[in-house]
Amino acid sequence: MLFYNTAYPYPMPTSYAHIICSVFNTLVEAKPSADKLEKFGPNGDVKLCDWEMSIAGSKGRDLGWAIPFPISCMVCHALNGNIEANESIELHINTLIDTYLSRMADAGNTPSELAAILRTGVGWTGWFMFLIFYILGFMTEFLPVESEVSKDRVIDSMGVLGMKLLRVGYDTNYIPESASVDEIRKVFNSLVEEEVTRAQYLFASGTSKRKPRKSSMLRDVNRRLSDTELLYLAAESMKRLSIAEDTLQNTKKVSILEDIENSTELLQ
């Protein structure tokens, strides 16, 4: 099953958890000046509030709930053409994962247990994206988008990415049970990067006013081209271009020779 397997049970209460550990329950120390672009306050203090919902939960759950909104913001910035803003968000996500796993290691968890904790966290991230963002539409009013169309695209993106991350978290046929922390993070980063890149492409295609691709007719009739066919068509296109170029060059040469002959006749 997608939501349960014997290796990574859902949702086993193995630790004390905040439960709703999102950016909306996080307080960050005030910066000295609004006119300057400091990343943090002098001490870099961060506090979690609203602990009244805390219960015994699974390790990794708080990590999983803290990541979805930052990821959605990365997709938003890519859609807005502000890809540079994602550098600090990506740093935040990686620092959060590194620190969380470091604390778990200090508490005595083995490498295999750390991998299970991370897998659980990724699963909760997928659950949050798919249910909270895509199905229920909660918190989407806070997304930094410039239009309703972009907002809908981000919500759809979170639904797709959420399902993929659920597989990472709970499907050992997709990610082997023996996968390490580094292997799980590699898949996680790849899936996130894929959605951000897709959003970046949508921005580029929308602003450059490209002409519709010739393959759109094939999509309308539910036809697809294989990679081999695409390579063959590309080769044929280059061949036709070469023939056309040779023909044009020959035409120019004939035209020049004719001009020379005509000029010679006039001089005579």
C-alpha cells in the first residue's frame, strides 16, 4: 500500500512532535533595520509557537511539515521569473534537513534509522502538498504569485510533486528499503528541481512569445513521438537545410556569373 508498509509504518508515535510545524508557526528574530537586507537578526533566533496541538508522533513528521511551503515558494518564484530568490530558500531547506538529522544522530539514531526518519519526513511533505495544498487548497492564499493562473499552476504542481514524494516516503518498490540518507536526499532534490525547472520553463515560454510547436497537432490527437523518431526527424531537418543551403549557394553562383557575362557584353 502507498501509505503503509512494514519497514516504515505510518504513523507510529515514536517521539514528541509539534504536529503543525510550518512556517506559519515559526517566529524569527527581528532584523535590525528594514532598510538593509540582512538575512537574520543578530542572534539568528528562531522559535516555534502554538504547541497546543503537540502529541506523540513519528520522527520526521515535523521536518516534513516544515518543508512544503518553502518548496511551493520556489515554484512560485520560478513562475514569476525570480529564480534568484530560490537560492536562500534552498539553503533554508538543506540547513533544516541537515540540522534535524544531526540532532537525531546526536540522540543515538543509527544511519539506517536516520534514513527511515528522512523517508518519513519526505512522506509527510508529500502528504501535506497533496492533501493540504492540492485537495483542500489551504494556505494557498499566501503563495507569492502574480495571477490566478500562476496560482492554479502552483497548486497543480504541488499535487503532482506531493504524489511523487509520497512514493519516496512509503513505497519501497520505488525507493529500496536499504536506501541511505544521501540516496533519499538525491531523489528528493531531483524531484523538487524538476518541478522548479518546469515552472521556470513556463515563465520563459510565456514571456518569449514563442510560436506554437509543430507537434501540437500530434498532442491534440493523442499521438506521441519516441526519442528515436525525434532524432530521425532532427536529422532529416538538418539534411533538408543542407540541401536548401547548397541550392541557394549554387543559385547565387549562377546569378553572379550571369551578371559578369552581362557586364562584359556591355563593356564590349
